Amino acid sequence: MAEAVLVALGKIGNVLADEATKALLAKLSEKVSNLIDLDDKIEGIAKQLNTMKNVIQQIGTPYLADKVVKGWIGEVRKLAYHVEDVMDKYSYHSLHVEKGFLKKCLKGSHYVRVFSQIADEVVKIEKEIKQVIGLKEQWLQPSQLVHDPCTEMERQRSQDIFPELVKDEDLIGIEDNRRMMTEWLYSDEMETTVITVSGMGGLGKTTLVTNVYEREKINFQTSAWMVVSQTYSLDALLRKLLEKVTEQPSSPNIDRMDVHDLKEEIKRKLKDRKCLIVLDDVWNKEVYSQMRDAFQNSHASRIIITTRNNHVAAVAHLTRRIVLKPLGNAHAFELFCRRVFYIKKDHEYECPNHLMKTARSIVDRCQGLPLAILSIGGVLSSRPQTQYSWEQIYNQLSTELSKNDHLRAVLNLSYHDLSGDLRNCLLYCSLFPEDYPMSRESLVRLWVAEGFVCSKGNSTPEEVAEGNLTELIYRNMLEVKETDELGRVSTCTMHDIVRDLALCVASEEQFVCANDYATLIHMNKDVRRLSSCGWKGNTALKIKLPRLRTLVSVGAISSMPAMPFSVSSESSYLTVLELQDSEITEVPAWIGTLFNLHYIGLRRTKVRSLPDSVEKLSNLQTLDIKQTNIETLPRGIAKIKNLRHLLADRYADEKQTEFRYFVGIQAPKELPNIEGLQTLEFIQANKDLAEQLERMVQLRTLWIDNISSAECATIFAALSNMPLLSSLLLAGRDENEALCFESLQPMSTHLHKLIIRGKWAKGTLECPIFRSHGENLKYLALSWCHLWEDEDPLGMLAPHLPNLTYLRLNNMRSANILVLSADSFPHLKSLTLKHMHNVNELKIIDGALPSIEGLYVVSLSKLDKVPQGIESLSSLKKLWLLGLHGGFKAQWDKNGMQQKMVHVQELRV
């Protein structure tokens, strides 16, 4: 599609915005004539690419599979990649045009030669554009380049899948949802009620609703089933509805009606009638809002909407939404067996013992997606039932599923409904291994580094990227794994089947290559993004990838730790180098030649230092060296003006028993020169830090270690003036260093996350950070903040922190009895009490913690009684009671608590 064009257009925008280079070209053009109109030519290329992007975006979905159309789009993609290469070369040489450097450049012939070569490349691109336009005009029909009613072909094909593959008696795992939906159809509401069924493609939304609709429509005076197009027309939709409710074919009279007349006629036909209407596969939430007044005169009617988009699902009340989930293991295996095996035994479809292990592996690979199970089941039903034959299928499962027409038809609809930037973001996720928990923060920084997003209005690129992630989740293309204290996604995963499709598309579009080590040597040298996750190579690599932009080598295991760098050494335009959890031990000095690097990820590697040459990486936006062995940053790091995220800490005690079990790095005093820095984790305090912080006004996240009592007033006063601060960690020099928070009076209302490690000065809970700012805090973690023996931190904090969703108390001295009073912490979802060795009793008064989902009571060695009122926590999903008094378990069993806590999904005692 047009995703490569978007990146190329972004690169052109950066080039044309560089005023220093324009000044240089103006001077150079006095010597070289072909440089006179270079910028004009580049602007012309941008216009042509933009038009090609628009043409591709309006091509009808069925034609995207046409070989001629795909071939032409491939030529556009190659053109876009060529443009990107030339623009990167332009940017590289532009970097040398610094203040006071212009005259030096003009004295030699080097820059004359370099920019002349770039101008020659631009001329080549102009010729390629003419060739691409010629191919379109010669081979593509106008009908292929516009939206067409035939776009419904693939939609209809995808919607016919379940009736084609599943018989009524074979429906598995829908009983609870079917019963719930049926109850809603006959509930007491007299007004029109909307019911939505949502979930990713292939989960069986249409199957469920079809089953209920066919059973129950006889009990309604009027019924209608409507398939809604992605590019629907309101008048066409209303016309079709009118035909169905009148049970008459279209007439000239109906064809002449406008939207208002159609609605009035539908209202007249439905007056005082009880209706059951299904709007199937709705993509836009406006569909119902535009149609709803047509149902005003109906009586106790029910509108059922199926959708893949959570925005659409929200048109129904929370109590009338069904969110489909993948089948559980038992239902998934039963569906598989019903599809594959025709012979019943004791009214069950039985899998032969010799195929059981492989069968379960195949079903597991489908991750509960009914359509995938049925698709691969259909393949296996016609194959010999031998272990060898089935293992062959299992080994080729990704290929089998990605080329399955039914499955691709369903998932392609979701993919093609995405905008170009969302497609880039989705395909990028296929770089990571199966089931890999992708961090929101990492994805956002990677997408920004790749140039997939840019700032919009007052929103930073990071904020725009976070919006893209949210949108992919709402569209059920990515799945939430964990959420944070603000309810945002913390980590997410990609369903294996969606990943298979993404990899297939990414390979076709030369967007991503995720091969194993053995096939690397046969790889196309033009590959631009490479995933080497989990490689276990032991031999040297001689392959050159000159156009490589991205190398993701998460968790690569190799007896040659330098392997990732051997891949990237010839890749002059490398943009992203993500080596998290890899075996590398050092970073080569030549990394400073990779001028285009925007992202370096070395988290949890064994690297001990960074070479001084990193100061040359002027485009670097993110440097992640968390939990490495790096103690000091190179002084030249402050020269990287574009650095936005610096993440650096290391474990001093991996067992996490010492006060300073992880520590910050020593940062150079010139660090404030990086004016755009948004994230700084985790630096050591010094006498100059307060003054330095006054200049770092863009910081959103800041972690500070090694704070002394004497430095509190000045450092905390500087922090108070940061307008955008949202997350703050403050750690003392040692466990006896009392920290006074009187000066911490944040002006930023965004500050919602506070982590404090260290002793508190007396009266800390009376300070403004808790008294005045407490309502803004969502996340609070306190360690080693010892209180007086009669002070209960839960009772003292609760009145001032009404909106807290996460609370962690660790290694604290406090009162022996902790009490959670009625109505305390109304929004708290997670509470951790750990290493509070003098606590011997915990009381939970009825009405406390009404929203709690996770309660973790760990290493309270004197707690010998079952927490009073714990069984009243009806919302609890996880409960850990570990490392408590030796007699605790006996008390737990004696009180029959196991039976009282059956509603808790994860219980560890």
C-alpha cells in the first residue's frame, strides 16, 4: 500500500525545513548550475508522491489483490524507498553545515561534488516518476483506481464464512452469550434498546448474532438484517431497510426519496411495532446515530450491532455490550475435533491418541480464534491422519493460515480499514516475537523514531503515537496485556494469527523481514527492517544490508556477542538499533558514524560503557541503557540536541534487599543543554542539580537518586516549577537520610505518579505534595519511609489521596495494626504491603477498597490472623498472602477462607 510513501514524504519535509542547508545550496549553486532548482525539484517529487499515495488509498479493496495493481504499487514503493535513501543522504551531509562552518565548506570541492551527486539522483527519481505514471496509464483501468460497489465482494465473502463452515449443532462456546443476548431481547425496557457484539475479526460475532436472530425473529412483528459497508451511503442504507421492513422490492417511488423522506416512511411503517434489526459489521459509530430517529415510533424494539471497533460498541449501554473473547482450551479443542473428525464416539468427536499431541499444538497455535481453528481444521480433514502428515502441517502452520482465503478475507478488511500511519504501526509490531509483551512507552518511542508519526497541533509526536496505539487496540488489532494507573495500556500483545497476516503483508511490501538465523544469508540485500529475535547463531555473518533502517534483536542468543553489530556495520542509514536482552558486551566506536540513528536500545545487556563517538549521533532521540553495567555517561552526550528520552540505571543489588538496590548514573553537568529532554531516568543528585533542573522544563518523567537532606529544599523547589512533570521518583542517599518535602509544591497538575525511597522527615504527610496535590496522584510507591510506631500509613494517606489507583508500601515501620476504613481508597485497584515487619493485624472495614483488583500482602512476618473483612472484597481478582507468620495458613484453613474466596481468579497463600 502507500505506507512507504508516507515515510518518504516525512523525510522530504525534514529536508525542506532545513534553513542552514538552503543557505549552503544558495552559495554552492553559484558554482554548480544543477543545484539552482534542487529544492523546487524535491518539492515537485513530494507532490507526485502525495498524488500517488492518494490514488493508492482510493483503490477498491478487491483490486488490491490484482497482480497488475500490486505490481504497480510495488513500483511506487520502490520509488518511495529510493526517495528515502536520497533524502537520508541529503540529511547526512546537511549535518556538517553548522554555524560558522559555511565558509569552510565553500573553500573545498567536497560539498560541491556531494550535492551534485544528490542532484543527479533527484533527476533519476524524476525519470522514475515518469515511468511509474506511464505504467499506470498503460496497464491500469480507471475502474481499478476508484472505490467501487464491488468492494463489497470481499466483505460478503468474509461474512459468508461461518454459514459455510459451521452447522448450527457445531456451534461451540457461545451458550452463555446466546442466553444473555436472548434475555436482553425480552427485557422490560419499552424503548428501543441497542445491543452491541464486538471483538476482532474471526471470533464469530456474526455467527452468534445469526444464531440468535434466526431463533428469535419469529417473536418480533418486524425483523431485518442489514450488512453495513465500510463506505456506506446513508440513503442507500435507509432504502435497503425500508425494502426489508415492507418486504417489497425497490420501487421508483422509494428510489426518489431523500434521507428525510426515507426516515419518515420507515417511522410510519414501524409505528407501534416490535422490531428486531441487525446492523452487521459496522465500522463507523455514526451509522446508528444517523439512523436512530428512524426507529422512534417502534415499540420495545431491539437493535443488534456487530463491530470490530470498540468506539462503535460504545453506542450501547455498558450493560448491553458483549465483548467476544477467544475460545478457552477445552472449547477450542472441541471445535477443532468437530471440524476434523467425522466419526463420533459416545456422541463426541474423538481425536486418535497418536495425533493428540500434534492436534493440541495446532489448536494452541490458533489461540482460540474460531475462524483459524475452522480454517486449519478444514485443511486437516482432507489429509491423511498420520503423525508425519500432521507434523508437516504444524511446521507450515503460519504459511497455511496466512494464505487461507477465508481467514485473509476477514483480517484484510480490518487491515485495509486502517489509515496509512496506523498500518505502519501495526506492521511494525510484527518485528517482535510471538506473544511478546510490547511496552507502550517503547512502541511509542520506536514509532516516533521511525517517522511514522509527527506532531499535530499542540500534541507531541509521542502523544500522537500513543493515540495510534489506543486506536489499534480499539480496533481489536492489538490486545491489552496490562494497564497502568491511568487506565492506559502498559503492555500489549499481537494475536498470533494477526501477526502471521502482518508478517505476510510486511514481507510482500518489503517492510519487515523476520527470518530465522539460517535463512539470513539468503536474504534480499534491500531489506529495510530486520528482526533477529531469538537467533542462536554461532558463525560469522558476511551479509551486507546497505539499506537497512531497523534492526530489532530482542533476546538474541549467540556465542558471538558482536553479531548484531556485524549485521548493522554496513548499514549507513540505520535508524533503530534495538538490542534489548541480547548478549552483547560492548558497543563499537564506529557507531558514531551511523548519523541516522534515532533509537538505541541496550536494556538488560552486559554493556559496561558507551564510546565517546556517540556524541556524533545528532539525530538520536532515545537512548535506553537501563539495567546495564554503565555507570557514567560520556561527557559529549550533551551535544545530542535532539535527545528526548534518556533511560539509564543499573542494579547494585539484583536480590533487591539493599536500600540502594538500583542506582542512577552520573550525568555530565552540560546535560541541561539538551533542552527537549522529556524523560530522564535515572540520575544521581549533586550540588549543581537544582540549577540544572531549572533549564530542563520539557521533562515529563524524572528519576533522581542519592539525594541528601541538605539538597532537598533546592532540588524540590526546582521540581515544583516544571510545568509538564507527570512522573517523579525521589531516592535518598541512604536509609538514614531524612528527606523533607516541604518545598515540593508542584505547579504541574499532570504529576500523577510519585515514587519515594527514603526516610521521611517528621510531618511529611502534612506537606503540600500530599495535602494540596493529593487529589492528582494516581500512583504512589513508598519504600523505607519509616513512620512512628502509632502511625498507620493507610489511615493517614486515605483522606488525602481519593483518586489513587495504585499504592505500594515496602520496608516501612508503622503501627502494628493497619486499618482500611469504610470508603477509603474508592478507586484503588492495586495494593501492595511488603516487608512491614511489625504489622500483626490488617482490618478491612466494609465499604473499603470497592474497586480493588489486586491485593498483595508479602513478607509481613508477624501477621498471623486472616485480614478481617477480606471476603467482602467482591471485585478482587488477584490475592497474594505470602511469607507471613508461620501460623497464618492454619488460621486461613480453619476459617474456611478457600471457599469464601472462590471469586478470586488468582489466589496464592
